[in-house]
Amino acid sequence: MTLQRTDGVGWYVRDPGTGRGGNLWYIEADRATRMDVTNPTGGVGTYFAANPGETIWQALRRMTPWFEGMADPGPFHPMKLDPGQYYRRIARPITMSESDTLWLPDTASERRYITGAQNQLASLIDDLRTICRVVQPSPGTLSVYGHEIRNLLILAATEVEMHWRGILVANGKKVKGSTGQYVALADPLRLREFSVHFHPCPDMDPVMPFADWDADKASKSLAWYTAYNGVKHNREFEFEQATLGNAFNAIAACAVMLVAQFGQSAVTGELSSFLSVEAPTWSMEDMYFPPQEGADWEPVPHPDLS
């Protein structure tokens, strides 16, 4: 399990800031050891020990130029997970890789689920294409509503609920099926920051379906989700909420959940011709770091979801 950092103890990635990539360190109270080289204690610049009465950070400042103009821990980024650890169904970039593309280590074991989700999203997009042959999507037409749009909104929103439940269950949560519980996903997956661009709709701005998700108003802060509940359970009086704009948001939410769980590579082929998903930029300490040599990836439950 992840080691608790007391007085700075734990795993770190040092970013040299030269474009040459980073390196893995284990920092203790009185020593710092580079862990991605053989025989670090016998190398140059790969092992440092503090003098009596000196912290390891003071020792590193004394023996290296790495901290110039920087507060502790300088170029060392504390990792929230140990090397090789990852959260189930939560994609993140791999630290110090050439790109910030979201990635999940165990997509192979999730292939059946991913394929089903891709096929369902493709079906929703087909229905949306059909509607857009009748109504050209633009800021002036997003308030249009109707029966086919209502059906699409319901299907898309229930697909999003399936993703929500799946992530919570994968992380050891007993699911009650309430948005008060689902909103806990917003921060670990950074859902509020995702945006979706619909390529065949040049008059539409990118859609951010979770931008306003508020834990204190878990259902009502998602307008498209409130609309889904209204038209599903009370069509007689809330039919006007079955708008094209809400349908676009619900489909965007499906795409975001697919990428947030399994990475950008989950949007393939026909899907990518219709939409693309822009993911947030992750801080280095929140990324995943590959396992050390001879070790395997290890799933751990997210502490805020289990």
C-alpha cells in the first residue's frame, strides 16, 4: 500500500527541467536514494545522506545545485501512489512520459466493458445524427424539444449512471444509486474540467457536461441530469426539458466517462469522427508511475471512493 509521508518520507519524481525526463527517488528522513538505477549508493548523484542534526532537504541543498530559487521539496514531486499502483477505472497520465495522454494499466481485462460502452455511444451518436438532419444544432436551436430527443436523453443519461456505478463498485463502494454518492467521482476523475467538441456542429461551443457539478446540489447542479429525471418520470408536465441541448450534454457526459475511465484511446474510429474529448492537465504527483523492474501493476481503491 501507499506509504504515508511523515517528515517528507516517501516516493518522489525528480524533474530536472531539461526536457530529458525525470527519475524516481525514495526519500527518507536522513537519506535520498535514486531507485531507477542499479547500485545507487555507489553512483554519483544517486545517493545522498544527511549529517547528524541535518534534514535530508538541507543535505540536498548543500550537496547539489538542484534547489536554487526553490522551496522544499524543490524539483522533487511527491507521488501520491507507489510505483505501479493505480486506481481501478480511473485513467491518468504516466509520469514523465512524452505526452499527458490518459491511460489505464488494465484495459485488457476491461475489454468487454469498453467495447460495450463504445458500441452504446456509437448508437447514441447515430440517433443524434438523425435528429440533427432535421434540426441544425446551433445556439438558437438547442432549446428545441421532442419525443425522439427525450428518448435519446434518457438513454444517454442512464448510460452515464452505469459508468458512475461501475467506478464506485470497482473501488469497493456499496452503491445506493444517488447523485449525492455519484458526485464523489467529480474530484478523483476531475470530471468538471473535461470538454467535448462535436466536429459536425461548427456553430456549437465545446460542451463541459460536469462543469457545474456541486456536491451540495448533486442533482440540480447538472441541468441535463435534472432534465433527464423530469422527462423520464414526469413527461406530462416536464416535457419541455427534453431539449437538444440537454441531449448533447448527456452524450458528452457519456464520452467523458469513457475517456476518464480508460483514456483517450477509448474514443476510436467512428466515435472520433463525430467528437473528441479534451482532458484536464494533471499534476505530476497525481500521475501513475510504472512499476519497478520485476514488479507488476497493482490496483488500489481510491481513498475517496472506497
